Amino acid sequence: MTKPHLLVHDRKDNVGVVVVEGLMAGTDMLAVVTHDNSEFRISAAQDIPIGHKIALKDLKADETVWKYGQDVGKTTKDVKKGEHLHVHNAKTKRW
């Protein structure tokens, strides 16, 4: 088995976590859904650091971010599939 670039914890998630160093824009990533060990492919639209999130689909501003099958915040602007999702375009719903 090829090592994954991205881990997704639950089928409900709309973001995954980059698990390799030096992920570059244009990389055809192997993503693994840990809940059921299924796999899919997605292309990185930007360079994304290890441990950071990537959008698995186009997300609109104020859309809920799902990670670990849980609501972990919301987008603050539109985020395209394959783009880096972090504090520059997402935040907690607490404030």
C-alpha cells in the first residue's frame, strides 16, 4: 500500500489533515478515511504544511467545517476543493 498524503477521519468530514512534509501544489494525493479504511484521490491546489487541513470540496463562507465527524468551526470566506484551510479562512464558532 502506498502511504497516504492525507487522513480523513469520518465520511462526514469536509476537510482532511496533511500527513506528509513538503506537500506541493499539484500533488495528486492519496487520502485515507480512517473510519472505514477507504481511499480516494484529491489534488492539492496549494502548498500545504504538515498537520494543516485541506478542503475536500468547495466550501462557501460561513459553512460548517467537519473534522473527526465533529463541527470544528466555520469558514470565513469561500474555500475551493484542494485549498489550504487554516486560520486565514476559518475560525471557531465561539467568537
